[in-house]
Amino acid sequence: MKRLLLPTLLGILAVTAIATCHRAALPDHPESPHHRDGRFHNPLPRPALGFWQGVKLTWTFFFAKPSGTVPDIPIPVRPLDHAQLEAAPDRSLYRLGHSTILMKLRGRYWLTDPVFSERASPVQWAGPARFHAPPISIEDLPPIAGVILSHNHYDHLDRAAVAKLDAKTARFIAPLGVGDQLIAWGIAPDKVEQLDWWQSTEADGLRLTATPAQHFSGRGLTDGDRSLWASWVIQDGDLRVFFSGDSGYFDGFKAIGDAYGPFDLTLMETGAYDKRWAFVHMQPEETLQAHLDLRGRWLLPIHNGTFDLALHPWEQPFERIVALAQEHEVNLATPVMGQRVDIAAPEAGTLWWRNGDAGR
């Protein structure tokens, strides 16, 4: 352990330095009511993590993780190809991993938080590695009507994926500041639309609204909270989908539910949680309550099953949300990665994390 300590620490410092050096100077957005002193803010201040508490947490995460945070069985994946997607009916949804969702709406395709790289990290030689390959490669995807982004953390904004998607994507829709990052990476400004909370845009018959979340942003040491984070309301006529992005539990979910609910399907963060960072990531009990606040009909848990980003057993988010859904008689969909979901009429799915694709 001691032999590995110095190289590992140097590696962590190198990754952080690279992330910091690669950050472009981006414009501020003082026009936003959530922006002051050069940074975006949650409605309630985020509790500060003390220095030594932060050091202890970092040590635990890198050197003292409990067993079970990485699966010891292959994650089942149902491969997808272009022909399958073209043959699928409208209002189909596919979970590709973590918070990456592919939706077919009005004959066109939409992606949320596309992460296709091997690691959720500024470099591909260190950082959280994938448990499974994506069900489809970017090269095999059909033309994408739009990419919907929630915030700029590495497990949600993958620069390599953005670069590959550029040629086949009509537009990128992002919170304030995240769009500036895309433009700095070479995405044409006329393909990027940036929204503040409660702002909406129309695209290909859909109405997309950026809604509040309780989280934070940053890709290096110096850009903390310089771009906004958001959840999203996706409306296709009478069909309504909610995409949570990342968030702690807060009264904003009820406000969104009152304004836009009920939702046919909520795509809700359920994973990479811990009581020490509960302000920015929900516990499963809070995920379920947020779904109820939103007046959701079906809940599909995301932000799990792809990367080792927490200290809990990798399958725990599924087990806890299944038990809670049963207790509260909430409809829960748990598709295998790459499995088709009918957004208007989902099915419960299987307990695939227990025994592969065989499920229950």
C-alpha cells in the first residue's frame, strides 16, 4: 500500500491539474437571477465540507473503499443497431448507461447526458471506469435531433462524445454556461442553445424546459459553479417526461410537478449517494418522494449501474428503490441497458442486477 501511495497521489494531482489547465475562460451570465459574484447558486446555500472532512473523504474514496462497489458479474447489455432503432415505434426509450438516455420522439432521436468514454474522467488512464460497454456506439447512432445536457461533470458531459456527436447532431441544448463550454470545444454557436431555469425552447415539435436542480458544477480547481445545472421537462404533445440530471432533494420538485405534472415517466437520479453529500445527491427515499412530488406515473432510476462513483454496493440503489416502490405502490421500470421502454406504457422489467438478464 505504501509503495502505491505516492504514485497514486501524484496521479490524482496530475488529473486535477490537467482538468484545470484545459478549462477555457468562459463568459459569465450576470443576467441570471441565480448568478452572483461570478458563480451560480442554489436557492439554499450548499453546506461547506470542512477541510479535514474533505481530506478524509478523498482518502476513503481512493484508498479505503468498501468491497462491492464494482460488480462481480457481467452487466447485461442488449446490443442496439441503427435498423432496430428505425423499426422501433415512436415514443421508445433506451437506457444506454448511467444518465445517458436515447429517446425516439416524433420520428427523431434525442440523447441526454451522452457519456460513451471508457472513464468518467478528464483522462482515460485514470478515473472511474465503465462496468459495461454502451449498447450502441456513437458511429452507429442515427442522426440526433438534439442532445440535452444537465450539467458539466465528467459523468454527464463527455468531451470525446460531444466531438463525435457533433457531425450527426442538429442542436445541443444546455444550461447557461454549459453551452459556452461546448462552443469553446468547437461546436458551432448556431447549434447551441442555453437556457436558465424555467426557460423553454421548441424543437421538432417538442417543448423542452430547463427546470431547477440542487447541485453544483465544475471540471477543475478553478471553475466551480461557473456554469448552471438543471433538470429538464420534455413535452411531446400530451406526453411528459422528466429528466432529473443530478440533484439533492428540495422543494423544487413539487414546484415542477405543480407547473408541469403529471409526468408519464420520471428519469430519476438513484445512485452515487451518501449522507455526507446528501445536499447534492438524493438518497433513494428522497428519489421516491421527488417522484411523488412530480406526480409521476412511472419511475425509471438512473445514475447507477455504469460507473463506480460512491461508497455503497453497486447494486444497492436498485434494491433500495425496488423495496420503496413496492412499499408505496409506485410503478417502477428497471430495463436492462439497451432494452426498449414504451414511454407511454412502461413495463416493470426484471431484477437483472441479481442474476444478469435472467432477472427475477
